[in-house]
Amino acid sequence: MKKMMLVAALALLMPASVDAAKPVVLEKHGYIVAEPRVGNQYYIKQTGTDLAWNTTRGASDIVIALIDSSADRRHKELYKVPRVVNSMKGPYSVDYHGTHTAGIMSGRHNKFGMAGLAPNVRYHFYNVFYGKNSEYTDSWTVAKAVDTAVAKGANIINLSLGGQDYDQVLADSIRRARAKGVIIVASAGNDGEKTVSFPANMKEVIAVGAIDANRRVAGFSNMAAQVKIVAPGVNILSLGLNNGFVYMDGTSMAAPMVSSGLALVKSVNPFLTPADVDALIQKMPRTSGKTYTELNTKRLLDATPRPVTLSVPSTLKSRYVKEAKLTVMKKPNLKTTYTLYQGTRKVKTLSAGNSMFTMYAGGDWLPSGSYKLQAVVTNGKHKRTASRSFKYVNPVKPAVAVKASDGGTFELATTRKGVVTVLDANKKIVYEALHVPGKFPVRSDTSAAYTVILKPTDISEKVVTVKYAPQPVQAETDTSAEST
């Protein structure tokens, strides 16, 4: 494991509010390099990531900030990765540690060499080391990178670095980040001790230990109660410099696997808080007597609550829909839009708080056909959608009824929206208007015969015609006896 040296010039970076304080030394975790070769990424299956990819390979609105040494952005596996590069310390000169950790997470699925675990999220690469292949940085430079990453919208921050000494400046940055909803993942350290390096030993940080291909804790991995999750960190294939590939060991390699897994979790549900993620990890199975769980991204995704779910039968035959079920996670800052579509046309906006709705819109019962329900939840920064399609069979056929109300008024009733035309015996139009389903009066002589026509606006339905004939008036007969 390489160590990072502190230089006197760092005193210039001291915050004005801290008089005699000094930044503490932090170190990279995991510089045990195996022979470079393109080979087997056993950790993809061991972490269940291959199965998780069936659900998601990451969402483009999720950002992982890798605070490390400079990744080789010209590497073929990183060249088209959606990323921003930032150098907190000197020029952005490429380094194998940052390149290796970046590759574990973000390596493109481009058939060139290897597969990153979360290839479709976005990345911010931060260089916090002093120069090319430098082994040292300081806690205040890392703190500055944490603050910058939060300001630029990071959802997850990966810290494959650490040291023995506590620093208030970096600790405060990490606490501010978590308070703003950012998940912090850090490597536990490679000293083989029963203590965990700083900042992984903070309660606000997800500390990651390392295991091997046989699921045994690596001999070099620091392990203590603060380690809640372990991931492969032995003989890990990832990117080297100049389009190369190398094997490395270390908790530095295990941490980005956890960051990748949590990025897939956040891709499914970006509204989860750090506390929600802590609880999710805590629910994962553990070997008897162990305080930590082994990373299994598939299990994490299966246990992740969906922000919005929607179900509806494949076919509906009722105008009053009670079978559709919408569920939205309870978060105070979430807004939900619930909409019914016919094809790409928006038919109506539904109430997210009421599971029942009617197939009535635009003044008519909707025609038979294919429809889609769509629910969208958003907090202003992220949004997630659930949609379900169904076939609707309208049970209401066009019909029109007519009856006389009095000598000068008819009452007409229609079941569907359409143009109603009333013709007299000479086929002259005495009334014509567009009507929605329901009853309405028509003024005319009810003692004459008429033809009433309903032409539905639903072109899939046929025109309906009914005849009106006045009731014959029966003469009164005097049956009383004639007086004598």
C-alpha cells in the first residue's frame, strides 16, 4: 500500500477559521498490482451484477463522484464515458490507481476489454493527488473535492483512500454531504488491522472491506464493526494506463464495486436517502456471527422499494375502473402526475390519490381500443415513471330515445356523444345540435311524426336512427244511461 506525503505548501490551503490546525495524511488503499492481462472479471457474477443488469445498467441522471487520482480519460474504456474531470491539486496527469477504480465502475460495454459495473450512470472524476503517480494527498484537498462534488450534483461519492488520523475539516464536509442526501462510500484500509481508516470509520460513511474469489476476507483488509459490507478486492481486473488492463488488490477496488451497486439502486429509486440505503444494506443476509453483509447487487435491487408502481388488468370492460392500482412511495417532497393516454394522445389527467376513475373524457364514454396509464413522480431533480397498457372494451353502444313531455316539448336521451338531428315527415330539419350523453329537451309539436338521428363522434360506431310517432288520441265514450 502506498502512503501519501504531506508538503509544507499545504499550509497555504488552511482555512482562515482554523489557526493552528493541519491537514492530516491520507493514503490510497490497494496498490498490490498483479500481472496485466485481459481476463476474467469473476467479481461481476460474485456480486450478482450480471443479474442486476437485467433490471438496470444505470440511469443518466445518477452521478458518481470518484475522488481519487487522475483517471486516464483517453483509455478506450473511458473515452466515451459521460464524465466531468476536475483537478483539485495540480495538473490532471493520469495515474493507475484512479484509472483502475474508474474502470471498475464506468468501463464501457464496448466489446473492447472489460465491463464496468455501472456503465450508464454519469461520472465526475476528481484528482486530489499531488502529481503523476503520487501516493499522497491531504484531508483538506479531499474535503474541497467533496464539497465541489456535492455542489455539482453528485449522488454518490467514492473515496478509495484514507489515513490513520481524524480531521474535522473533512469530517464536516462528509456530514454536510450526507445531510444533502449524498451517499459516501469509502475503503476500510489495507493494513490487516481490526480498525478502520479515516474517513471510512465515520458513521456517516459506508465502510467497505475486501474479500477474495472464495468469499474469504482478504488478509490485508481492515475489518471492524464499522464495516457493514464487503466486496471483492483480490485479483481485480480493471483498467491500466495507455489502453492497458491490470490486476490489483485492495479495499480501494472493493469500494467502487459497492458504489456501483448503490448507483444501480439509486437508478431504480433516486429518492432514497442515505439512511434508507443504510437500512437497505442492513436488511441484506449475513453469515452467522458476522456484522457485515457481502455485496449482492441483485439482492439489493430486489429489495429496493420502487418509487412508483402501477398495475391494471390486460382488458377492462367496465366504464368505472376500480382494478387499476397506483402506489407511490411516501416522501414529503414528491409530486405525482397520473395520466391516461390513447396511443400518444393524452386523454385525461387522473387523481393520484384516488384509485378509481371513469373511462369518460371530452364529453363522451371513451371508445374501445388500446390505452396506457402512466404515473410520474418527481422531486424536481429526478423523476421516475411507471406505465401499463391495457385494452378497453366499451360496453356502451350509441342509442337515442325520444318521448313527449308535453304538447310542445320532447325529451331526448342519448348514451354517447354525437350530433342529434330531428327530421319532420318531410325530412326537413327541425333541430340539430352536438350533445354529450344525457337527457335534453327539444321544442316542437309532439302531435307530429319525426325521425331522430344520432351520429356518434366515435367514428368506429354506427349511426343510430329512431322513429317517433304520436300516440293516437282515443275519443271518450259516454256510457251513462239516457234519462226518461
